[in-house]
Amino acid sequence: MNKELFIFIAIIFLIGTGFVLATAPNWQGTETNYTINEDTTYNHNLTLNITGYNNDVNFSIDSFAQNPIYWTNSSGRNPVNENSLLLWILMKSGGNLTFNATYDNQTGFFEIPIQATNTTGTPSATVEYLEFMINATNDAPVFTNINTTYNLTQNIQLQAYVNATDEEQHYSEFFNITFINNCTLAGWSTRTNCSLLTLVNSSNTSALMNFTPERNDVGTYWANITVMDNGENYLCPHQFCDNATYQQNKTTYKMVQLSVFSSLVVNVTDCQNKIFQENITNTCQINISTKGETDSMNLSSRASLRNYAGSIVNTSWFYANSTQLAVDFIKTITVNVTPSKTEVGNWTINFTVVDTTSGENLTTPIYIYVNRTYNDVPEFTSLNNVNTSINLATTINLEVFDDDLLIPDKNSSYGGFNETTNFRVYIFNRTNLSQTLTINNFNVNILNMPVAGTNKTTARILFTPNSSESGNYTINITVNDSENALVYNTFNMTILNNTAPNWTGLLQTTFVSNESDSINLNLSLNSTDSDGDTLTFSYTNDTTFPSFSLNSTTGILSFTSVDADVGQHIVSITISDGYLTSSQSFNFTIYNVNDNPSASSFTSNTPYSTYNSTHVMTAEDNETIIYANIIDNDFRIPAGQKSFYNESLTVTTTILNSTGQQANLFNFTLTIPPTDNLLIYQASFTPNKTDVGNYQVVMNITDLSNASTTLNFNLTIAEIQHSPTLDSLTNQTLKINSTLSYKINATDLEDGNESTGNLTFIIEFLEGNNFINGNQTIFNTTSGQLNITFNDSQSGTYHLNVTVNDTSGRNSSQEFWIFVYGLPNVTFPLNTFNFTLQENVTSSLIFKVNHTLQDNLTCKFYLNDVLRYNTSCYGNNANFTWNFTPNFTDETNNEYQNLTLVAINPTFNELNVTQNWNVNITYTNSPLTFSASIGSFNGGSPQVITLSNYFTDLDAVDQNQTIAFTSSASNLTGGTITISTIDWINGTTPTMTFSATANSGGVYSITANEYNRSNSSQIINSVTSNNFSVDLTITTTPTPVSTPVSGGGSGGSGETIVLLKLIMPEPVSLYNQNQITVPLVLFNDGKKILTGIDLFGLVAKDGNLSNNLRITFNETNISSLKIGEKRTVNMTIDILSQEPATYEITVNATVKSPVYKDWGKMYLTMTEGDRIKEKVIFVEEFIVENPECIELKELINEAKKDYENGEFESAVKKADEALDACKNSIQQKGKIKYTAREENKLYIYLSSSVIFAFVVGLLFYFYNRIKLKRGLKQ
């Protein structure tokens, strides 16, 4: 190699080496210990740790195996993964490292490796550890159950708990309530202070307000409720904390309002048993106390008689309906009433108050007596003189008025008053008033005393004088009431000695004639009166007889009959002398004379038609109505006389066209009954195309007597052109990427349908983009065929107007809609949003979902793949709020889990979108309670108590949750009872087993202690059960129980008494499935009925419990299983991980009576993961073997990472993409042509030198990193 070449290579070497060594960023300030306090957000600007930073460096946390994050806390210095810190340590853009630790278990000393990578020149990175100390602080407790306002009601007990939690669980918490001295009290209250009640600590985390307010407490109070933790008794959790500030009690304050409402009270003492005086103003007061200070009330009263069932004129006379407002809880009502006669008596007043503000109502009876103070004197209506005749029935009417009759309470024995009206009659000789006379039956009869609702008494004198009683009289009628107040009337009465008139001579009483005949009679020639009195004539008839005429003075009867007179008429004619009468019955029978029918005219009132006296003109498709008017006087014969003659008509219609042929267009019919003598016949028809032409119409009318007439007219039907008719169009609904094939049909009377080619269709877009644009393949304007496949961009609403035109230019139109659904889109919150929730605390989570049609969607919310809410939600991008309360088992243990929204189109379920967010659910303690009384346990040994049946703790399945049980015994008898306990830890089933070797007994109670999760020696809740007895009986011959073939259960020999078989399914292999349901069978093969069978399942993988599968049963408790009965239970297995594995599923069946257990196993193998893994490895090896594909190595690494994260579908997609790309590269390489070149040795030397320099520089870089790592470990 010559000298020039050597120098050139050396220069290139130095340049390459310098390039490599100069690109890495230079750190500064890495020896500083950065200190942060819990609950304080800290942003560390990493760019300040880089020398000469010029927006050319990217930062990331480099927490790989060789550079882990170290976290030092109470458990020592431990390497951790970056993902476990994402809740409070995040690397943001621009080199901002953000800390937001809010819990003690997020504090300590953190050594975080930060990689700085330059973004200019050749990429190069360097890693440095930065140290951050997050000091733990003692947080104040947080109220979890407290109201801003408490509403109490007088005499009703308040029992309200106030609960609080403490993040550090510095229990016990201390609660206190302090009242502010600014309460407002009811006007009647005599309280001298504002301290209403006390707060009693009831557990480590709760206090109780237990108080029953009295009437004197009514008012509004304000109080400050505090909760203080017990921090002074707890040391720092680790060394990165200051006890001087941590070991302090912390307090939280809450201002609340307590409103004590009064009950509705009505005090009627001032009105009770009050005596009111008639016609005197009387007053009393009613005091009303309301629940609220200014409640609105509706007041009313209803009066009823206490001792008499009489009618009442005004039931609200005591107090009329009104609306009132309370002032300072009180309203005083003044009753001011002046009773009249209608209110005299003993009353019960039901006074009702309806508090419309509080909803309360109360009715209080008030007893009132209204005393009658004066007597009302009767008033007698004056009477006229009376003239009558012997033998004439005579009536004299009497009316008397007395206000005392208005008194409704007529029970005089109990303070009421029953007024009476009495009549006395005195008859005097008018010429000698000293002479008293008598008239037979001249007595007063009382008709009404009183007339209902009035003060009037009605009576009458009804008598018929005989021949000996004629003469002149003076009559005196005297009236007195029950208190003998008198009033009288006097009138003169004359009784004439009169004789009744008589009919005389040969009198004809039956007359038979025909219609139109005349009858004339002078009845005065056949009537006489012996007294010579002037006679008058009158008549009554039993039927309609319009032509009959009788002169009342002369007695001349004269009439000429018409059709309306046809029939038989019985007429009673009476003669009178002014007092007495005489009557005679006459029979007039009139027969009909036939009248010929006549056609008077015809009319047509049809739209678009015309007519004259001889011609009707109309057109096709025009509904035409023709009326013919027929007159026949025989229809005037009354309905009751139709037996003499009942007229009817027969109508026939003949229609001849222009060629003389008969046409069947219409017939005339009688549509309404005749009016007097007029009959209107109607012909209704709608001519069509074939009816066009000229016609002669002849209508023939014949009556019952065969008399006839005709009506003739001409008819012209003109031709018209018709518009085409579209068949009804229906709205179309479909989804994107689907095809609409829609046929639009039309018909035209002249041009036929769309198949003739004579019709033309036009579509106009009223809404939506025009997707046709004249394309005949999409819409054929001749056939009306619409064919369109909507792509992803064409979702939306289309409003179309379709018009069809015929050859004459006529058209018709219809509109219809096309709805094309696209994929929904979750617009809020962004998928980068993190939710932070708390167990048993309701949070309002707001979401927005949008899609093109904006109608409602089905929204399903999942927490860790478990459906928690299924509802209809808005699809118009409007806010939709889910009020979500995590239960006590939802804690995520300071790790992010998935909150998933699946928005589904309810019409097309395949159109859906899934959006995932991170959610962190913090812990809230569920208090341990004793929830069910423990009964006696009697029988053989052992007796097992499942403690979770009697104690309740909703978060008992949480990690690190410990509930320990102890027992206390008394009244022990017999041998020794051994007690073994399984505590409630991490979701296990807690039990207490009592066993003995000899007959034994005792009375026991069980105490459960719940321990602090962060301090296992501290009890935060303790509850004790009731006392219960345990009696164990040991028999010398053990009861034989067969061993079930399926698994667990007690063994034995001899006769099988108890045997439960749990029959499990065969092993199952699955791939790419999320759920499977398999049946299992419970078989009672023993000789006892099994009651209370509980089922639960466990999942194990590689000998350890696994959460990758979730087991549920459609029945978890079977009340009983008869002897020989089989029960099939469906077991649903939710697969939460697609990782290839074999799971052992154990199902336990526990029988309560008789006590017995059985278990069974099945195996489930997930195989899909193995196949995917093999595929990814195959593609990786294929790429390695083909260097031209080396650039695809990064894609296959992403596939491997997806596989490791359980994202199998993405892993397969990326592996297939890499394989296809590699194959394509190999094919392309085979097509490239190379031409031979003479070797250039200088080029070879230059290239080799550059590569050598780069390798040496790279080795020097890794040497520095290894040296740095060793230094950090030292």
C-alpha cells in the first residue's frame, strides 16, 4: 500500500471515530437528589440536565433489564418495571418528567434511568440515572358519606351515619359536630342555644347522628362536622418521610345545614264546642302550625248535622275555601260568621288543611251549636173568591211561607227545631156571618211541609158540592206555626144549583168517506141545556187529523179530507155550560184515492260536471252524482194509517249508447226516506276510459197502484288524459359497503307501465350529495332501476324526490329517504384520557359518540371485559353521562385496567366501535357486618359453619384483606369440642369447624376482626355474632357414606345413605374464543333428599390459582335435589387471556343438609397462542435467511412484542405483512441486472476503513456504558 493511500485511510479513520464519539449528549446534574412531596405535582425539565441543549435531544425512560428502575421503600431497594409506575410517573413530550404521587404507597426513593438521544447527525444515545425522593405525607381523611343538608321532622327519629376513609388508614377516626350560633327558630320555640344534637363515634370510620326532634326544636341550624385521623400514633411508612410532619393528626371539615320541620298541627280549641247565636256575628280562631316556615295551604270546611240526616244548603258556611301562607311556621285563621235559619242546629265541622308545600294534610272535627233566637211568623198567600157548581170537582190551592222551615236540624230533642204549619177552616153563611155551616169534604190536605229546599208549605181543598150545598159562603182559613203564631185568609165562595147540558135528537156518530170528500155538521142542533146556559164546543182526537175543524161557539163541524187525513179517527166532542160538561165519541173513516207519481226535475252537483234540464255532461274519472226528484202525494198518509194504503215506487233505469246498445253505468236508488210527498233518487258512478261517449237515459217510475211516469235526459262522458302513477315509495335503510337495489314502478293509463319505455324517471336530491350524477348504470331513467353500493365515505341521509313523466308531459312525484349507516366514532374523551375512580363513590363519566345519522346507539360499558352498563346512548355527539359507582371489589391496586365502551348500531350490530381507556379505581373499605343470625347446629361430628353466610364484607375478595375469627364458649357439657378456623383471607371461604370424639355441647358466639390492609396488626372493625348452640352426637356405628366417583366427599362402606355425584364434562381445547358454556350434572344417588347445595369454582394453572378464566353458573344455589334426581347446571367460562395454556377447573358442591361435599375437575387447553408463536418464529427465521429482507426485522420484532402482550390478531397481521414484503423483495432482486466492472482497489480500501472506524467507535461507546453501569452499582 503506498504512502498516500495510508494517509488517506488514517484521515478517514480519525474522522469516523470522532463522528461516533461526538454524537452522544452530555449529561449534567446527575448527582443531584431531587426531593418531592406526596400530593404535589412536580415537572422535572430534563433539558436542563443536558449541556448545550438545542432542541435536538429526545428523552425516554430506559428501564430494560440491564437498566431497571430502582424503588427504595419499606421493603428495601427493588427493581421495578416502568409500567407499574405509570399512575404517577410519566414521561411527557419536550423532556418533561412528571411526578404526581398521591398515596403513601407511591412514595420512596426512585433511581430512574433516562436515555437521551440526539436528533441531529448520526443518532446516538446515552443513559444516566437520575435520583428522586418522594416524601410520604399524612393526608387528611376524606368524607365518603355525608350530606350537605339534613331534613328532620318533628317527632320522627333521625338515624344518619357519617363515614370517612383515610388513605393511610390511621384509624380510629374521630368525628365531631360543632353548631354555629346563627340558627333560626320557629316563633314558638323557647330554645336558648343552637346546639341541636351530638355525633357519636360508632366505628373506626363512621359516626352516628341519632336524634328525635321535638316541637321546640323546629328551625334551621348550621353545623361544622369534622373528622380527624389518628396520625400521631403512626410512624412514617419508610425512611423517606419526616415523622415531625407525618406523625400528626389531620382534620377535614364539612359545613352542613340541618332543617327541623314541624309536623302539621291544627289547634281548634278556641272554636271547639262554641255556641253561636242566630243572626248575630260570631268569631273564633284556629291556629295552624306548618312544617315549613312559609308553607302554602289550602283551607276548607265541610259541615254536617250531628244528630239529624237533613239536607244542607251550604256545607262550607262555617269557613269558605281559601289559600293561605304561613309566616314563621304559623297561620292564625279568624272564623267570622253570622248564622241564619239555614245554620240553626248541632254541627260537626270537618276543618281540613292541605299543606301543598310539604304534602301533608290534616282534618280536624269542630263541634258547633247554633242557637235559634227568634220565631218567624208565617205568611199566607191571599186567596181569590171562588164560584163553582154542584156536582163539579173543585180545587182551592193554599201556600204558606215560614223561614223556620229552613232550619235543617229538625231533631228538637238535641237542640234542633222542627217547625210545623197547621190549618183550620171556618165556613160562614154570607148573609148571616154568625151562622156557621159545613160543606161535605171541605178539608185542608197538606201536600208539602215544606217544599224541598224552600220555606213554603203547600196544601189544597178538594171537594165536590152536592145539590143541597148550593148557596153563598164566606170562608176563613187560619194558619198557625208550632209556637202558635197566627195568620189567616178570608174569601167568598158561591155554589150554583146547575144542571149539565145534554146531547139530543137522532145523532149520527160514524162517518165513512173518501179522500177529497167534504163533511159538514151543525152539532148545536143536537145539544141542549135546561138552565138555558150558553154552550161551548171542544174536541180531542186520538190520531193526527189535520183537516178536522170545529167552531167552538156555533158547533159547526166542517172539513174536506186530504191524503194526510186518510185513516180512522176517533174524535171526542164535549159541550160545556161553563161548569158542567157532556161528551160524545165520533168515528171518521177516510179512504185513500190514488195519486199518480210525477218526475219533477233532476240535478247534478258533481265537481267538474255540468247539466241543464235535459243534459248531464261529465268526464272519465270524475265521480258523478245525479239526483231525480219524484213527487207522490200518497206518501203523506201518516205512518199510523199505512194499513189503509202504504204507497211504494218501483224504479227502473235504461241507458242506451250512441249505437243503441244498452249500457250498465248506474241505477237510481232511494238513499233517504221520503220528505212529505218528495222522494229523491240518487245515481252515483265514476266513469272510466271505456265509458267515454254519449248516452240516452230513461228512468221509469211505477207506484203501488200501477200508475207510472218517466224521466228522460241525455248523458255525455268526455275523455281526459291521465298523469302517470307512482307505486308507493318506501324509505330504505342500509349500511356502508352494502348494495341498494331498488325498483321504482309506475303506471299510466295511456302509456302503460315502465316496461313499455314510454315513461321517464327523474331523481332530485333534496338532501345529501348526489351519488348518481346522470350515471345510467346507477339509475336507469327508463326502467326506474336504482343500483348503488355505498362506500365508507357515503354514509349519511339522502332525501330524494322521484318524478315520472309520460308522453303527454304529465307527471307525478313522490319523496323517500335513504339512510346509510356508517361506523360510529367515540369523540370524547380521547383514548389517552385516564379515569380515576373510587370504590362505592359515584362518578359522572361523560362520553360523546357520533355517527352520520345521529340517532341513538347501544352503548355497552365494560370494566376489565365484564359488562357493567348496557343502555341506549346519544349518537349525535351530545354529552352522555354514566353515573358509575364501582363496587367494593373493583379496586385496581394502583394499576391501570381497561374501561371499554362498545358503541353499537342497534340496526346493524356489525357497525360498532370499541374504545379503551385506562382506569384506576382506588380502595374504599366496606365495613364488616354481622348480617344473619346463626342457628343451632346439632348432629354428628364435625359440624362446619360457613362464616360468609353470616358475616358480610363486600371487599373480602380484595388482595391483602384479612378477617380473622375467634369464638367464645359457655355452658359446655360432655367432652371436649375442638374448633378449627379458616380465616377470610384474599377471597377464601371462611369456615369454623366444631368436632369432638364424645357427645359434647356448648353455647358459642363468634367474633370477626377486620384488619387494616396497610397495618396487619391494627383492627379497624370488630363484630360479634349472636349466641348459638352446638351439640355433637357421636354414634358407635359410623354412618356409611359412599365416596363419589367424581371427586370429593366423605368415604365409607355399607349401605349408601348420602351420595352426590358431580359429573364433569370431558377436556376441552379452544383457540381464539372469549367464552364457552359447558354443562355439568348433579346426581343424587343416595337415599336422602339433599338441600342447600352451593356451587363454586376455582381455576388453576401450573398448580397456582389463575385469574385468566372466570367461572360463573346459571345456578349457584340449588334449594333441593330429590332422591334419584339429576340437575343440569350450565357453567360459563369467560376467557380473559388467549395465552396458550392448560387450565385445571375445579367445581365444588357443598350440601348444607345433610352435610356433604363433592368436587370434580375438568381441563381446558388454549392452543391458538402456540400456532401464532410458531408462525412468528418461522417468519423471523425466513427473514434472517434472506439478507435482502433485513429491514423487516423491526416489523417482526413488533409482532413478537404484540404476541407477548397477548395481542395475537395484531401479531399475525404484522407477521403476514413482513412475510409478504420479504417475498416481494426476493422476487424484485431476481429481476435486477448487474454489469461487470473492473475492481477498484482504492474504493475497497476506503470502504473498509470507514467500516473499521465505525466499529471501533461503537465499541468505545458500549465500553463507556458498561463502565457507567458498574459505577452505579458500586
